Amino acid sequence: MQTVSATTLYERLGSHDGIARITRELIKNHLSNPLVKTRYENIKDLERVEQRVVEFFCAGAGGPESYSGQDMLATHRGMNVSEQEFITVIDDAMDALEKCGVEPSTRTEVLAILWSLKSDVIRV
Ligand code: HEM
């Protein structure tokens, strides 16, 4: 029989502290990934962007935080992000989730959410 999880995605990601830890791992991954590292090395205020990414994930996963950044289209407009970079960033996210002990079914849920944003990020 299929069981339905009663906990929200936010809770399954470890709430604010869990998501902050996942985001830290995510950025570490980006900075050591030759396919995208220069994109992140060139960010002027990486700490501010990291905070925004934490807020974005928290709010998107159903947490009480509000997101104070720009929407995905406005954020990535003009960057000419490629399909390969998009997949790489998602791979880095999946790896960060695994390192932080997030279970496979929850990782798949996050994968679907990130994938759904592709038309707001790739070559916009
Ligand atoms: C689904 C995938 C993605 C999500 C959810 C996402 C999310 C975000 C968020 C929330 C911000 C902060 C916005 C702000 O400060 O207002 C951001 C900034 C940024 N993203 Fe993405 N992003 C994605 C994919 C990518 C890809 C593929 C690249 C390129 C490799 C990229 C490069 C950047 C850069 C360079 C910034 C910093 C912009 C600045 O200097 O302020 N992102 N992203």
C-alpha cells in the first residue's frame, strides 16, 4: 500500500537550518565544478546571493520565510545560461541534497521543481 507523507517538503529538507546547510553545499559544489565555477566566482556579493537562495528554497518548499530577491526570469535574463549549465547546476543540487542526507524520493521532488524552472533560466 502506498503511504502518503504528512510532512511538508520544507520539513523534509530540515527546515531553515537544513536548507541553509544544503545551500552551503550547493555553492561549494558550484565553486569546484569546472562547468560553472566562473559564473559563481564572478558574483560580487556571494553571501547576499546565498541568503537569497536560502530564502527561495525555504519559501518554495512551503516554509514561512519570504523571498526578497528577483524572480527567476529577471535574475537570469542576459546571462545566456546554456542547457549544459542548467543540467550541471541541477546535478550540483542533487549532490548537495544527497550529502545532506535527504532521501531519494524527496530529492526527486526537488528535481521536478527545479526542472520546471528551465524556461525562466535557459537562454533568457
Ligand atoms: C533551477 C535552477 C536555478 C535556480 C532555482 C536559481 C536560483 C537563483 C536565485 C534564487 C538567485 C538569487 C537572485 C537574487 O539575488 O535576487 C540566483 C542568482 C544567480 N544565478 Fe541562479 N538559479 C538557477 C540556475 C542557474 C544557472 C544554471 C546559472 C548559471 C550557471 C545560474 C547563475 C546565477 C548567478 C550568476 C546568480 C547571481 C546573480 C547576481 O549577481 O546577483 N543560476 N539564482
